[in-house]
Amino acid sequence: MTELTGMTCGEITAWIREQGYPAFRGKQIFRWIHQGADFSEMTNLPETMREKLKQEAVAQPVRIRLERKSPLDGTVKFLYELLDGNCVEGVLMRYKYGVSLCISTQVGCRMGCRFCASTLEGRVRDLTSGEMLGEILCANRYLASENVRVSHVVLMGSGEPLDNYDHVIRFLRLLKEEDGIRLSLRNVSLSTCGIVPKMYALADENLPVTLCVSLHAPNDEIRRETMPIAYTWSIREILDACRNYIRKTGRRVIFEYALSDGVNAGEEQARELASILRGMQCHVNLIPLNTVEERNMKGITEDKVRRFLQILQENNISATRRREMGDDIEGACGQLRRKTINSSKGE
Ligand code: SAH
């Protein structure tokens, strides 16, 4: 089966011609796909053609298997099902400026961060560019009755986007195709645990996405306690790669910092973080660590978050505390998937 979802309009056109159809059908199909339609809904194609295409190709490789809407803030958690039965998660959040969707880039993850639920069973496989796009298309269909669409995308679901580099880049390029969903790359954020060579590569792609880096520690010693990747690349190397990204793209970098009591959240760590980031065009996003049942790491009290934030700000580091959304619906990465898989296993 050919997955058309990850193809550009030009590629679909070439493919449809190989199937013996006129070229203009390519654009029609491309448009339908980006509207989230399956072959049976492509009403301007002849019935026989739709039937034949169904045998040869896939238009929508993702479907929503489960959705949970928070009565508190309207956040929706999706469990997406892929054609091979694997599941990944997505979270849709509503802001004043639009609708933001958090998407997954891999089934599972092999980075092994101690606090993260997505990595507990390693990486199962990479998502294709079409599957990543499919996550957005499903969410847009879900939103259709409200007459809104996804306006912002964050690559912060399960998986390490820079560990699936080629598919992620292809996916990002698809977002700006002329007849596609046309989501501005300025509204896209990519989050990495810090795969340094790929951060340099990304800076050269000429894609104006916001780079987010999961730092979570002010020095390598603390970072190594929770993030195995810290044994491969030092914070110094990561910050150099960030400076390069800022220089090449003109965009500030965002550092994510999940606070965990007794690990990285003391006043001393706040001062150290401020000192390593001084003078950099960046912003720090503080996140109180979400406790994951399987992980023996604690969150933090509101007072301590405030103190940490205050120290950063006193040192002229731009920082905010990330608003928590969807806490009541297993909003944290990997949690809903695990719950669903485990309960279907009878655990
Ligand atoms: N692999 C990428 C993107 C996926 S994770 C990365 O590492 O950035 C998205 C963010 O959620 C990362 O900053 C990750 O460190 C954070 N995260 C994972 N588990 C968390 C938890 N239990 N509480 C708070 N943040 C968590």
C-alpha cells in the first residue's frame, strides 16, 4: 500500500499518472487528504477510481481511538490508532490565540529519561511524516463542528523528533504546501532532549520553527541523574548548538525545565541555571514535574516553583511557569497510552 498522506502535491500527481490517471487528479486528491477525507469521501473523483485507489493506497493512516475532554478547560486528549494497531497520544489545548495540538513523533521513545512515561518500554517505531500530518488532520475533523482548526503544533508528544529526523523534516515541509493545511511554521515548536548534531542540521533547514530544549538541569551532573542523553552531549555543547540556532534563524530558544523536589529545584540550581543562560536570547518554561506512577520522582510545591521563577527573573532570565492543562485527563506524555494498553492487557 502506498501512503499518500506524507507526499507532496507534486509527488501525488506523479503517482496518480503512473496509475494511468490524468495529472489534475493529483491536486484533487492532495486537497482532500489535507481536509482529512478518506477515498470514499472524495466526491469529485469517479466511483470506480475511488474503489481502485482504496486497493492501492492509504489516504488517512490515523484515526482517533479514544478521546477524553477535560470539563475544566476544554483540553482534549486523543489516543490515536495507526494502521498497524500501534497507538500514540495527542493533546489539544485551547488558548486565546488559537488551538494548539501536541503531536507524537515516535511510538514510544528510546531516550530513557527517568521522569517520562513515553520511554518506559523503549521505542517501538518511528512515525512517518504522513502519520504526523494525520494526527493534525484527525484533530481538525474533531474540531470541524466548532468551526475552528489547529493553528499551532508542538512536537512534544511521545518520541524524540530529532531521532526521527528525516520524517519530521518532511512533515514540516508538508505543512506549508500550497494546497495543504497551510500551517505557518512560525506556529510550530519542536522539542528535543538535545541531540546536538541534529540541532545543527535543523538550523540549516531554513524552517522557522521554534526550538525547545528539555534541559531540566543546570549542570551535567544533575542532568545525568535523569537523562541518559546527558552522557553523550554536555550542556555546554547543547548551549553552543542553541546559540548557532539563534544566530541562523533569528529565533529565541525555549528551555523546558521540569521541577522535581530534591533533584533540580533548589535555589542554588536556579542561580546556576541563570548563570549558564545569561546573555542568551532564550526563555525558560518551568513545569512542575508530573508524577508518573511508574517513576519514583516527585513533583513540587507551588511555593518552590514561585521561588525558582523569582530567582530566574531577578537575574534577568525571561521565564514563566507553564500552565498545566489536562491534568485531570492524563495529560502527561505517555500516560493515557499506557493506561489503555495495560487495561486491554487486563492489568
Ligand atoms: N523528546 C522530546 C519531546 C517529547 S517530551 C524532548 O525530550 O523534548 C515533551 C516534554 O515533556 C519534554 O520537555 C519532557 O522532558 C517533558 N516531560 C516528560 N515527562 C514529564 C513529566 N513527568 N513531567 C513533566 N514534564 C515531562
